[in-house]
Amino acid sequence: MKDIFGLSGIGTYEQRKVANYKAGPLVIDTVFASDTGLYETAVAHPDYNEGKWVIVEEYATRPLATAGHKKWMQKMSEPILPDELIDVSGAFLAGMCDTFSGENEWRRMKRIPK
């Protein structure tokens, strides 16, 4: 089968993973993202974006990604969670959303406690 999307060389999740943290409903995942060529930390929590992923930080190197992952673990484990998370994705699709959304409000994920 031909690799028409150029995805055969991106590696498995396990190969791209930097760290993964789960505590109750909270999941923080840091991986190398093939669509941006950067490492990224994403947060999934039911109080934000209906529990769907929010890419909260991107990094150029694995050591920066490791430090960033730890930072987000600490931030999201505080007794008082942030009022909002900002999706910082540099992916092509995110850029398209920016083009058509004006003020990019789609990137602001307000905290709505469950």
C-alpha cells in the first residue's frame, strides 16, 4: 500500500511519547507531533473543552518538552485550576481555524466545572 499522506515514518505513539500522566479524570500527554515537527503537551480534563484535548504548549526539543510536561502536571494538580486553557497548536488545521475565526476565540477554553 502506498503512503499517500507521508505518515509511514512518524513512528508509533510509544516511540513519540515523552510522558503521560493520569490522575482521575485528568490526562496530560506530551509527545512529538508529526504534523508540526514539534513536541507538544496536551491536557484533557472534563472542566475544559468538554473533556477533549487542548494543546497547551509546544517545544522545540525533548528536554524542553520533559520540563514542560512536569510544569503542566503541577499546574493542573493545584487545588484551584486555571480559569481557562489556551490552545496553542501550530498545526495546519489550527491555522485554518485562525483564518476563519477572526479573533481566534476558538482557542480559549474557559473552565466550566462539572
